[in-house]
Amino acid sequence: MKMNDEMRCRGFVRNLIMIMILVHSRRWISAQEVEDESEFDYIKESEKGPSHWGELKKEWETCKTGKMQSPIDLSSHRVRLVPKLGQLNKHYKPQNATVKNRGHDIELKWGEDAGSLNINGSEFFLRQCHWHSPSEHTINGRRYDLELHMVHERRSENGKVNIAVVGLLFKIGRPDPILNKLSKIIESMVDNEAEKKIGVFDPSEIKLGGKKYYRYIGSLTVPPCTEGVIWTINKKIKTVSRAQVNLLREAVHDHAEKNSRPVQALNKRGIQLYGPKRKE
């Protein structure tokens, strides 16, 4: 029985990657997040708000018609526990980095190979991370104060890009060490779409915390809302100070102070909860 469970678990992950590859049959560039934030916003009543993203451009149509959209609510009664895969297999390394105010969020990006995340034998290379407040994903209906996305890419031989994102959720409490390091730089970017090189930054300083995590197939949470993204959401809730959340909100444009896309329909997708193997 244990062997059958493990085989089903590994088969599920293989299927995730196959779905991701099939969804990304379009040109690879369509997988990228939109950099020009003036083309959309987060204001509910706005004509450029989340409910209208899929109508603003033909290539953003998936934001409206897609069936595997993100974020979602990670509801306990829809989650299947799979205890065989343990903690994430990641190999990050220090590289030169840049902090950028993209108008709709603050981004920390690496210019060179900053290491990778291994998902079922496939290497996804870390490209950038950015913050959303409040959180985009919810757990049993609860929305947290902040969410960090670590975006990884894997380019296939034909040039298509497949994406895997690690998400970390935060509640108000002790300051986050990473934002402490970046606070003065972010302060200098308030309402200014600047880009500043910060020298070598080690992504392994971003501690994931717990060993349990959710896994599901979804999409980018900004236009073009490309589907086939492998999402990994750490179950452990980290802490961030109120001042740090406020700084991230003050730095971006007014329409993105709360830069979270509403929760999307699950549409019969499976949600897996992975954790370390229990001792017999």
C-alpha cells in the first residue's frame, strides 16, 4: 500500500509537469509577467481592474476564460495529504541582484544564475521575487498580510518557458529579515519607478521555514494570466512588521497599494499537501 501511494504521488507530479508543458504550447514570451503596469490596475471599480483584465487585450483573454487561474483558496476539505515527498529540493547561490519598483509591485531580480528548484527531476531556475499585500492565496478563507512570490523558469529546447512559483505567506509580527535589508532601498523608490543594483544577494537567505507545502497547477496572478504554472505554497506562516507592509504599499502607485488579485475558482483542480515522511 505504501509503495502504491508513493507511485501515485510521483505520477501526480509527472502529470503536473506534462500539463504545464501542454499549456505552454504558445510562444514562450506569452508566459512572462507584464512589466508595464499602466496597462492594468487593482482597483475593483476600475475599467482596468482585475475583473476586466481579460478584456483589455486579446493576449490577456486567459485572465477571463482560463479554467486554471490563480490565486485560489487552499481549503482543507479540498486538500489531499501526500506525505512522501518531504521538503523542497532547492539549490540557490549568491549572485548580483537589482531592486526594481515596477509600479504595481517591488521586485528583487537576479541578473545571472542564482540557482534552481528541482521538481521531479526538472530544474527551474530562480529569476526574481516580488511582494503582494495583502496575500493573494488564502487558507480556509483567511487572507494574510503579505505574500512573497519566488519565480522560477525552465526553458525547453524549443524556446518555450515553463514557470514554477514558490509562495510564502506572512502575518503581522516580527519584522522580516529580507525586507529589513532592503528597506532603505525601497524607501528611496517611493512613487519612483527606479531600478537599483544592490550587489551580491544570496537568495538562500529567504528562509522557507516549515517543511510542509501545498502544490497545485495555476497561472500567473497578473496579465497575461498564463496557465500551467506549478504553484508551491509553504504552509508555515512567516511574520512581517506592519511598517514593512506599509512601506511596500507606499512605494508603489496608488492603484496598486493593495496589489492582490481576487481568489479564482478552483474548477475541480486537485490540491496536494506535501510533508516529510513520518517515522514508523
